[in-house]
Amino acid sequence: MRHPEDYVEDVLTVVESVPPGRVTTYGAVARAVGVYGPRRVGNVMAEHGGGVPWWRVVRADGSLPPSHDARAREAYAAEGTPLRPSGAVDLVSAFVEPAPPARGPAH
């Protein structure tokens, strides 16, 4: 069984691997890291994600929680992240499936 600190480190490593102007989803990070689902990734990001490019992780519909919207939009503009007319990230153009961290997902 994976130690919780290793899981946190793996989530943050995967998020850091998402290139500027691209995004991934909480579910894709969960698949890359293994063991837990998207909600757990969201919890890790809420507690520990301030030092990584958190705006590059979005919901499955391309949106972020409303409390993050203004700061994320600044980052999207600076990075050239494609957006849909609704304001959500254009996942067709911007999505990247992250690779597992070096140690790989634990199952």
C-alpha cells in the first residue's frame, strides 16, 4: 500500500509535468497516479497544490471551481491556453493525458 505522502508527491509531480498552455483533468491525474479517484486528487490540490501550476488541472467539462476562475484566467491568457466561448478550457485543443510518475501508479 502506498504511503499518503508518496501519493501527494506523485499527484504534484504529475501536475508539474503538464506543459504551459495545456491542461489535464482531475480524473486523468487520478489514472496516472493510481489508487484513488478524482476527488482525492482535488483534495491533494486544495491542500498542497499552491506551489504547482494548479490552473492546469480542470474538471471533466473544462471548468475550474468558481473560486479559482479569475486567477486561472490570468494564467490561461499568459500561457495561451485555448478557451471555449463559454469560458471553459477547450479540452479538445488543450487536453494532455499525463504520464505516470517515475515510480509509476500503485495498484
